[in-house]
Amino acid sequence: MRKKIGFSLLYRDMWQSSGKYVPRKDQLERVAPPIIDMGCFDRIETNGGGFEQINLLFGENPNQAVRAWTKPFNEAGIQTHMLERALNGIRMSPVPADVRKLMFKVKKKQGTDIARSFDGLNDPRNIIDSINYAKAGGMISQASMSLTYSEVHTVDYYIDLADQLIKAGADEICLKDMAGIARPAWLGKIVKGIRNKYKDVPIEYHGHSGPGFSVATVLEVARAGVDYVDVAMEPLSWGTGHADLLTIQAMLKDDGFEVPEVNMKAYMEVRKLTQEFIDDFLGYYINPRNRLMNSLLIGPGLPGGMMGSLMADLENNLATINKWKKKHNKPELTQDELLIKLFEEVEFIWPKLGYPPLVTPFSQYVKNLALMNVIQLEKGGKRWSMIADNIWDMILGKSGRLPGKLAPEIIELAENEGKEFFTGHPQELYPDALDDFRKEMDENGWDYGQDDEELMELAMHPEQYRNYKSGKAKEAFEADLKEKERLKLQQPIKEKKQAQRR
């Protein structure tokens, strides 16, 4: 009997790994029917992560968008799943426990079936809280392990972590290969180790294609026993995103797996609509570099999805560095030279920081610290001279246990600055807060929303929700979009002038 492999379409993550925004509610409603008609998806990733926050940023109600988006899949019998960041919920910073609990209840009632919960440090305490909260809210708990490749992240490390999470009540396991750097054979051993202990626990693989391992990895984990594989589709597959459905389907079918056939007429309709959304306004926020694969990412292990912001950081800081170098009669740097220096610095500092998995938000923390180090060193300063508070929180244990040991120089630096290390449960540092947010909603005369979903949104994204309610978010987005449209109209003129000067 052939092994069956199910596919999950990452329609939300396709956008988020390519650019800044996701389609509007009306666009999602248009694309859902042909996705269903494709007839090949057991699951659809519908929300979570930055999805709701992004809706707020362009002035759209995220709760209405999630309900409208999940409804047709619920009716078609296709499971929906969301991504959430354990202690950080669906934002970048820690969330009070009562807000986390409410989130799972709301998302279930909005039509989301599965909660994919990961912790950026793989601290089982944070994930186990999410397992318990998800199940209490009526959701399927899919405990996710953030994959990275280091001397501390061994095959046994991940098998043991999966063991802890399943024993704590996880219904499923997800292998979250956020940077796409998991070596195929290595990950195959991890899957076999989990499958040998747990014959019936569903395992799902989520991998990005950036460094180029993803197709080989999918074949290896399928042979080792995974049940579901996350895929993307044109025009937003590959690059910093994910492997394409058609490639994966053909490869697994050829290898003898039972995989669903794809209704190509519906596929082309989804592809056409997706391109239409890109041409509408979303393309303005997709960095062309994010459409490329880059094997240089193997070394630093940074997620491809953050390359857009990383390149913007480099561009903004390159001028500052070169201004200093010119003033001091030193050779200036190119952007590529600065990029390599940054990658090398990430590789250098990552072990010293205790090998935090390079996933949101810790990938940003390590990248930001590496960039500050490079800037200081290039301008004649010292490494570690500028460390942001959120990076200190990671170092001090306020977000959870680091997988590896801190370097003596980091410990000494903390002691010299009077920092105290925290060894308790991270959730203890963030007390319940819903009563304060209820008070704010009452004072403003704001409705709590169906199933308290508006209360949850304010508590999860206070600043963004307030700007959404005031109209500031929509005003700022429309002004930004108008400026991008203006610049696009000027681009042919600029290019013509440059050509004439050559």
C-alpha cells in the first residue's frame, strides 16, 4: 500500500515571505473558490503570524478577513491552520497569558482548526502552554519545532523535544524549517526517530526554498514518514518562499507516493488572480531580491523571509559607513561587501549568544546585533557596544532558555552592566492584562466584537489597533502607496536619462 502525502497551501505565508502585505478581504474571497477547485489540498494556512497585524496596517478589520477567508474552506471540509509564536502569540513581543488563552478561543470560533505553535528558542515550557491553551480553546494543537543546524541542534535534540511536546499533549508535530537550511539526510533521521516512537502522530514539514535544499528535503522527509508537506505555487513559489506544488507533486508521485492530482484549470485561475493582486498594489511591497534563491544563506542560516528588511538595513547603513570612511580616507564598501561582512558576523556571534534558532523574532535580534557590530567595527569602534533591550531580554533568559551556553565574554558584559539573569518561567514576567484592555474599550465606546474578537485584537496589537480605529493606519498606508506609485511612474524617465549618459 502506497504512503499517502497530503498538501497544505501556504497562501498567507507565500505573501509574507515575499513582501510586506497580504491580499485584502475581498481578494481572499475571490481566490478561495478556485483554490478549493484545485482539488489537491487537505489543508490551507489561512492566518496567524503577522497576518492580522498586517491587515491593521492597511486599515482593514483582521477579524472580518479571517472569518471570510476560512469560511469556504470549512464548508469544503479542508482543514485550516494558523501560525502562532507561543509566548509572543501573533506578534513580535511577549503576550500575557489571558490574552493568549483568548486568542485560541477566538481563532477557533473564527474557523481556524489547527494551531501551529512554535517558540523561537524551542523552549518547551512556552510551547506546552500553547498546547494547553489551544486544546482548551477547541483547536488541534500542532507543536512546531524550529529547525536550525548547529553543534547543539542535533538529531537527538529534536527527537527529545518532539517527545516532550507529544507527552505534553500535542496532537501533531510540525518541522519548521524557516530558513530552509535543514540538511535532507539529517532531517530524515529526525523524522524516522519521531516516527519510530509515535506511529500515529501526524507530522507536517514546512520549509523555505532560499538556500536550495527544500526539494531534496521534501523527498527525504516523505520517505522517512511525514504525512503532510507545505507547498506554495506560482507566481510566489521559490525564492525566499517555498517549493512549488507542481514540482513536489510530480516528484512524490514518481517516487511511488499517493498524492492528489491537480485540477490545472483551477490552478491557472489561482495563478492569474494571484498575479492580479500583485499588479494591483501588493507588488509594490515585494522586494525583487526575495524572488531569488541564494546559497549564501546556508552560512548565516538567516530566514529568507527577512532578506527584504535586511537589504533595506544595509542600504540605509551603507551610506553612513562610507561617509565615515571617506572622511577618514579609508576605502569605501560596496553593498555586496557589507552583506558578506554581515553574514560573517552573524556566523561569529551566533554561537556566543547561545545558538538561538534564527526565527522570528530572534533572527531579527541576531541580525540587528551583527549589523551594529559591523557598523561599529567598520567605524573604528568595538563589538558589543550597542545591544538593544529586547536582545538583552533574550540573552538574560526573559524569553526562555537558550539552546546553548553563552560565551564568557557575554556573561561578563552582562555582569559589568548590572544585568540579572532570569531562570523562571518566562510567562511569569507578563501579568494578565485583559481587564485593562476592557476598560480602554469601554472608555472609547468600542464594541468587543463577536466572541470578544475585537477585545483580543486590541490586547494583541494595541498600537496597530488604535491606529486602525482612528483611521491613521489607512491614511498612512494610502499615502505610502501613492508615493510608491509616483516613484514607479518616474522610473522609466530615470532609466532613460541614465542610458543617455552612458
